[in-house]
Amino acid sequence: MTTIHQFAVLEGQEWVLPVDDDAYETFFSLDGRSINGREPPVMRRVEEGERLYSDFPWLGAYAPLLRRPAVDALAAALRPYGELVALRGEEVWLLNVTNVTDALDEKRSRIVRFDDGDILAIERYAFDAEKIGTAEVFKLPTRASPVFVDDVFVERVRKARLRNVSFEPVWTSGKAIA
């Protein structure tokens, strides 16, 4: 039985955000193409209140950020699924997932759509396991798709003892999680 997860934010977890609000578009529009060679955004750690250090500081489920311990522990395992892009301002790397898989089972998912038919939100995921195959990391071909990981990847994170990273299960072997 395989479970698919997406990254989740912990209460009090540290956040790292772009200095320039226009840079959010860079992260929302990640579509599987390489962004190496582009000028990376300048990032800043959110300083308000007490924040828990995280080896995966939060930006969003669509753009996982990694600190040095996560890069050191996971770079080799991530290489087949994307690229680690050093960002500026903070010592963090963006996981730009290049493994885009059209694995969403739209008939079994609960999808909210815009009037033109584009996907606004997915309230419940269902996937085609054959399309995912053995991929540990993937994203869907939709704008601002979350990054999805399987149990093998979650276990890699746990075995590496990476701090303050959380995953939310969204689907288990043919059965959506409500």
C-alpha cells in the first residue's frame, strides 16, 4: 500500500518568503522546466514571533525549500525528480520539481473549477497509481501544483532526522483521504 503526501506547515514553523512580492509568480509558475541559469529570487526569513527552525522552511506546498542539512541528506535522492536551486538572501535551496506527471484521476477527485473549466482547487485527490509508478516525488501539470511525495521519500526524511518538516497524506492506494 502506498500513500501520497504533500508538504504541510507546522504551527510556529519558520517561513522564508521572497523580498519582492513579484517573485511569488516565479514560484507559482513552476511547471517542470529547469530554472537554472535564471536569477534566483532574494528571500528573507520571517522574524515575527518565535519560529521553529526547520530544515524545510515554509514557503508553500508548491515550492519546497531546503536548508543545508536537507540538501546534504536528500540531494542524490532528489536528482531524478528535479533540481535544487540556490536562492539568495537566505541559505536555502528551492526544490524545483521537473517530474510532472498527469496522474490526477479527475473522475474520483473532488475538484472545484473556474467558469472556464480550469482547476481552482482540488478538495480531495485521487491518483492513477500506474502513472505515478515508482516516482518518489512529482507534481501535476497544473498551475501552483503542490509537490507530492511517497512513503519512501517521507521515510528518507525521517531517517535523516531532518527537523520540523511535516507531510499531509492525501491519497492511499486507490482511496482518497477525506
